Amino acid sequence: MRVEEELLEPSAEDLFENAPCGYLSTTLDGLVLKVNRTFEDWTGHQREGLLGKKRFSDLLAPGGRIYHETHYAPLLRMQGEAREIALEILRADGSRLPVLVNSVVVDGPEGEPQVIRTTIFDASDRRRYEEELLRARRREQEIAQKLQRSMLAGELPSATDFEVGVGYRPAERELDIGGDWYDAFWLSDDRVGLVVGDVVGRGIEAAAAMGQLRSAIRALASTGLPPAALLEALDGYSGCHEVGGMATVVYAELDRSLRELRFACAGHLPPVLVQPGEDPCLIWEGRSPPLDACAKNSRRAEASCSLEPGSLVLLYTDGVVERRGETIDAGMERLLEAVRAHRTEPPTSLASTLLRALGGGEHDDACLLAASVA
Amino acid sequence: MSVRARNNVTEHGSPEAQPMLFAHGFGCDQNMWRFVHPRFEDDYRVVLFDHVGAGGSDLSAYDAERYSSLQGYAEDVLEICRELDLRDVVFVGHSVSAMIGVLAAAVEPDRFARLILVGPSPRYINDEGYVGGFGREDIEGLLDSMDSNYLGWSSQMAPVIMGNSDRPELGEELTNSFCRTDPEIARRFARVTFMSDNREDLAKVDVPSLVLQCSDDAIAPEAVGRYVEREMPDARLVMLNAVGHCPNLSAPEETADAIEEFLRG
């Protein structure tokens, strides 16, 4: 009967000592004042060795100690409490106990902060699960990156009177890897196909969609479709297979013997044309909406321009010009400015020079293709 | 974008008086100084700011290359000084910002009247003949700690950190609302901070400097503070009773007293 009473109305001491979580009180400086039995059992530290002798941070692994000093302690001082902080406690035997910690600062009778009370929850299983999640997330990022890179690899066409160079910079924040791509391939002895595009979305899905569009364009280009017709066919592919909707693409055919560029822009930024002796300019022709965004069977626009010997054409994605808190016009002007400064470089190095000179790129991929005719 | 907005510069006190520039350390933002700076508002033009990536700074201004060393952060300090036309500056830097101040003063010594270095460390990792307090593996442990702590709240936090106002309710839900930092940037800042080695820069700065050393500081132990005092041509160390690494929060009175005394002297 007495045991039953004890269970139904346990003493405060029993509630404290045998609570299903660790209890720890410290001074404001972290010196341990009190711990409960659960804490002793979990950590193997006995109170005699702790009380008045150790600080809470002494019980943490070194990395966690830095975290404690630079994040946890300041938070606690400023807001009087901190919740769900993940730490690892060093057990007496040297092993580590992953824990989640809540703390409150308790005021003394004068209203002055006096004591920090901390509860400690065993988070071993949770931490393992979190680590799995983290690993999975990193793995996904890696796969997206590999997928994207494998599709961008490959030899670029070149000839004595024709050169193409590319620059590609993945988003610095790994989570933000997007679906920018470039491509360049021979269509015939004299003609090359040039492509730069940007798929909506991020991560594996974007990389996969980009791969499909890239292959589709190569296949369609091999049938001899001119730029606008090729993009119309690509609309059909995109709509039918639900891939790459709202992607933007610029597709251009460069004929090195006729020195002619024919191109079509599906919602994409305008190509930059640099003719010898002239200021670099944007070509605002041959434009139509992004992929699969046109009304059914509507025709896409196409334009062409002739290229003087020594001309240069640049295709690029929005990551090259867009900066947060700035208009796109300002970004394009910056691109033109950089082109003026570096236009004498050969395309093979120019693309990466421009990317470096323009900077940015924290949140978005940037991709640039430069082609020149002699 | 203006430097003021980039670094979330805030000003208090007497606009015409000598400027006092407070720089926060790794892990927090200008809130770190909230118990200290009011003491100086009567006599100084108090200027606070957030490093890019912390607090209310403009995250889009984060440039991995610029901030791949403390030099980039020192450049920001100098840009703030230029933009606000601060001269004869009393620079107060906590933790890693103590060294950021030293680097800034090495570039433009004439701009600084005094340096106050709270818990400085020119190198955190042990080296031959030098005890910084940490091994390389400890820094990896720190990054793991940061990862586990961001895991629970990074996606929830992100809109708030990014200043996204279309979900204002998030601001109230946050349990740990001070010292918000962008997780990815914080990770990099951790690396830059704890991998830094600026021992050779100490000798270059002869601005009168005060080293405020806490007792039992796990991040910047006394031996490191003594090293800074010894290597700088005109530095003196004052030992605080405060324990830990953040006397500006745990012992603001004592910290402000020591700064005041140094500035009077």
C-alpha cells in the first residue's frame, strides 16, 4: 500500500532524482550546482566530481564547447532561455551522449538572474536519424551536381576560322544547383548549333529535365530544323512529356562560311553581338515566350544577322547578369561593360574571364557561351 | 547597395562626438553589445553593425571569395568608416572581430585612435611552440554541432533570415530569436574564423590597444591573450573576473568599466 502511495504521489525529490530526463543546475558562469540521478546514470559522472568543480561546458566535446560559448551562452544571456540545442556530452568513459538541451535562467529574490536550470534529453536515436537525413541531402546535392556536370562535359567544336568557349559556375550554395546548360555541336561541315538554356527548378529534377531538353535539341537539330521550327518542335516534346515547361532557351545556328547567325530565343536573355570596330550590343530580335508557354500551334520568331570577320557572339543565362536588389537592365549593362573590357580575348578564355569579372553567383548557376568567326 | 544597408549599421549617442565602432564576433550579431554600448552614448558616437551573413545584414552581399579570409571582413570595417566618415575611431571588437580590427588598423592605422580587443585570438589551432587551444579535429566537431543545430530550424528559419515578410508569423514562433545567421554562411565564417592565423599581423599595429581577457575562457585562453599583449607594440592586458568568452554579456558592467578606464588613460 505504501509503495502504491509513493507511486501515485511521489515526493518532489523522487520526481527530481528519477525524472525521465537529466537535470542540471549551474551558476550563471556554468559551475555545476546540482544534478539528478538520471544525469549520473546517463553520463557516468558522479555528483561528487561535478558539484562546484566542473562547468557545464567542461562536459562537452571541444567542438560543442565552442558552439556553447559562441551560440548557446550568448542566447541564454540575452533571452533568458534557450531551447532544443543539440550538444554532445562527454561521458565519464570518454564516449559521447548526443543530447537535446533546454535551459532557463532563474532569477533570485532581488530579480537578479542567479541560476541556470537545464534539462537534458537523450537524443541518440534522433541524432542518428538526423545524420541519415543530412547524408541523404548531401548525397542528393552530389548526384545533381554530377548529373549536371556529366552533361556539360564533352569536346567543343572548333576549326581554324571558328572558335567556341564556355564558362560555367555552379551556384555556390549547393542546395541551389539549378538547371543551366550549354551545348555546341556540328550540324554540317560549315554549321554549328549553339545552345544555352535554363530549366525551372533546382536539384536532381532540374538536372534531369535539363538533360532531356539537351538531348531533344540535339536530336531535333540533326533533322535539319531551323531555329524557330526547332523550338516549336521542342514545345511539343516539352508539353507531351511534361518536361522543361517554362524553361528558357536560345538556339542559334552559326554558319562559318556564310558568316551568318540564325537564332531563336524562347524567353531567354538576348544574345550579345560584338562586331569589329563597333560597340557590343544586345540583339532583341527573334524572341518568343518560354518553352511550352505559347498558345497551341503558335509560331515562334526567328532572326538572323551577318557576322563580319572577327565577330563574337555571346549566349548566357540569367545567373550571369542578375543580382539581388538590382534591375536586370543594370546587370545587362554590367555585362556589356565587361565585354568592352575583355573583347580582345579568344572565346576559349573569354567566357570564364567574364564570369570572374562579373562575380556574384551565390544563389544561382551562371553559364556563358562565346563563339567567334575569323 | 549602400554599406549602411549591407552591414545593418545602427547609430546611437552623440553624432558630433568621437566615434566608437563595435564589432560582434562569430555566432551572434550586434545584439552582443546591447548591455555595453549604452554606457558610452553620452560621450561617443556609438556605431554598431552586423557582419555580412549575420543579424540584419544583407545576405545577398555575401561573396564567398571576399569573405574567404578575415581580410574581407576588415575591408568591410574600413568601408563603414569611410562611408560614415569615421575618424579617430575607438574600435571595440569581440572575439574574431578583435583580429578583424587589428587587420583594419594595419591597413589604415591613422584612422584608429584606440583598439579594444575583447577575447582576441590570432590563431585558434595549436601550432609548434604556440598554444591556441584547439586541434583541427575540434573545428570539424564545431561544424558538426552547427549542422545538428541548424537541422531542426534551417528551413523554418530561412524565410525569416532572408527578411521575407510574407510570413511574419514565423518571427514570433522562433524560440531562439537573437543572433540569427544564415547556416551556410555561418559554416563558412566558422571555418574562416577558426582556421585563421594572424599572428604576424599583431606586430604591424602600434595603435594603443587594450586586451580584455576573461578568466577561464575556453575559446581564447589567458596564454593567448598574453601572446597578443606581448606581440603588439602598444598593448596592455586587463584581466577580468568574468568567466567565459562573452564578458560583454555576462559582465557588461565590468567590461564597460575596463573600457572606460582605458579610454580615460
